[in-house]
Amino acid sequence: QVQLVESGGGLVQPGGSLRLSCAASGLTFSRYAMSWYRQAPGKERELVAIITSVGGSTNYADSVKGRFTISRDNAKNTVYLQMNKLKPEDTAVYYCHGLRGTYEYWGQGTQVTVSS
């Protein structure tokens, strides 16, 4: 019954913004470290941002630092990725990921395309 469902992707102009959401169900959301990964064609899947459970500390890939912000709302079982000043290089499928000890789950992904 565990499910992670991403939404909010789409086509945006360079310099624009998007906010991705990942709604979780079937798990104790507050106990999971949540993260966003992305994968562009021909490239490995890479970690974009992570937010821990206890403490809520965050970390970002160098390529997005200062432009992206990860946040979570435990009451809504949702993690967000606010993406600002988007670049064509940000084009990828973005995946939501949850980790708690030996348990991990992936969403199906949402496409983000940054193009003129």
C-alpha cells in the first residue's frame, strides 16, 4: 500500500519556476528521510536534494544550490521541491524517494522540461 506520487512537473521557460509535490501514503511519513532525484537522458540518476526526518536538515547538489528548496509538511504527508531560476540543464524526470532504515520507496517520476 506504500505509494509516492509526484506532481507539478511540466514545461517552463528558462528562468522560470516550478513547485513539485510528492504525496506519500501507506507509511509513517514523519520517520522517513525524503529526497528528490532526477535523471536526464543518457545520464545517471542523481540526488538533487534531501531533507531528514529528525531535525529536518537539508542538503543539495551543487548544481541546484541556491535555486532549489526542499521542504516537508508531515501533517500532509507531502514533500516539496521549489525550483527557481530554472535552466535547460534542469530538464529531467524528477523522482521522489523515501528512506527509513532498510526501507526505501520510489515514486514514478514527473517530467520537468526547461526550454524556450
